Amino acid sequence: MIPNPHYKGKVRDVYDLGDELLLVATDRISAFDVVFSEPVEGKGKILTRISTKWFHHFREIPNHLVTDDPNLFPKPYQNHEAVVGRSVLVKKAKRIDFECVVRGYLTGSAWKEYLQTGTIAETPYPKGLQESYQFPTPIFTPARKNDSGHDENVSEATMEKEVGTALFQKVKQISLNLYAEAHTLMAKQGILLCDTKFEFGLLDGEPILIDEILTPDSSRYWDASTYVLGKTPASFDKQILRNWLESTSWDKNPPPPKLPESLILELRKKYLELEEKINLCLSQK
């Protein structure tokens, strides 16, 4: 028997173990900051495997991972069926309250902002850009993490002012470098890493990667064979759910609509296909 989590997030349960945390990825799924009643079977295990594999690949960048081996978890969590395969033991860090979003292509909230104002992250861009336009070089578009309500897209200047120039420049450059390498690797498997977000915490005054990285819940992955300028390519990520929700009359406030079984199965299938592609690209490096 394990105790109740100290914190229950939208899709993860968190156990505070002093200097460390146990992060348990559940099969819950959320979109537009609303959690749905229907789980996606095995989703937590898939995301844990994907994120952990990327953390190991980018091990030269300091991160929060201690171990994903349930044999090494402290009791009573050690090898407990509720945590095996879907959990990581991590260092506790002071979270930097911004998501470090890197975009290689114009879509999502950046596309909506551009249509309304001609700007992306409050920076003006040329007129006439089309959806899915590939930026000449990836761009950094931070978002402030709010404890209630939606995360808030902000300008680089806003984040820099709030966290300080040195820390801002460091996490920005790490984020851009991680995106660039991951994009190159995935392209070899016919997958376009459209955009992603990284989160950082401070440990002993230095930034480390925390949360999850390069999962289909924190990134958009596109099928390169379907990429056409002006359209949204086929996805291997949570955008499948968002697209379905956008086709309904739901106002994005609780309660959420019931998800059809076919959609849940499609999500699981695409997540597993993406995991296979990631395994291939990282094993061939």
C-alpha cells in the first residue's frame, strides 16, 4: 500500500520524498487545461519511456533524473504495481515558472496570434506567412506558467526581465540546441518535430531540465510525408485530441465531452508508433 500523492496534477501524481520527488505518469489525458474522464491505456508508461530515453540521450545537459528503476525506489514505492513502468525518481528543484517553447513551424497558438496581430510572441513577422511555414531558424516563444487558468504566452523580453538576463540566455540556448538536435534526428525517421516545450528548475543555483522532454504530450510531431505548406500535417501527438475537440461545440470549460473509443485507440496507436520512431532514431545515432 502506498500513501496518497502529495500533489495530483492533470496527468501526473507527485510524491514528495524530501530532497527527491517520485513522479508517476497516469493514463489520464488533458487538453485545454481540462482532464477527461476516459484514460488512454498505457499512456503514462509510453510517455515515461519516451521522456527517459531522451533524458539519457541528452545526459550532458544537467537534468532532474535520478532513476527510473523501480528496484531503486524507496519503500513503500519500490516495485509497487502502481508505479512500475510509469514513474521516475527525480531531484527536487525550484521550478522556473516559464515554459521554454521552441517552434520550428508556424502553427497552434503562434499561428492564431499571427493571424490576429501579425506578431509571434509579440514580435512582428512579415505579412503573408502560411500555416505550417518553417521558420528559417527555430524561434523561442516562452510561456508563463500560471497556477490557475491557462499558461500565458509572453515575449522574450518579459521572461528575461523576470528571471534575469544570464539565466534567460542560458535556458534559451539550451532549449534551442535540444530542439535542433532532436529535429535533425527525427527527420531521419520521416518525422518533423514541429515544436516542443522544455521546463527548467534551479538546483544549487544552476538550471537543470525537469518535468518531461520531447513527449507527444509536450511536443508536436508531424508525419513528414504529409507536410504541405498551408495545411496541418498528420500528427503523432496530442494534437489529434485537440483537433477532434475543435470540431465539436465544446466551449473548453468543464465538464468535458465524452471521448469516443475510436479516438482513444487512435491516440494510443500514434503514441506507440512515435515511440518506435524515437527508439530507432536514438539507436542509430
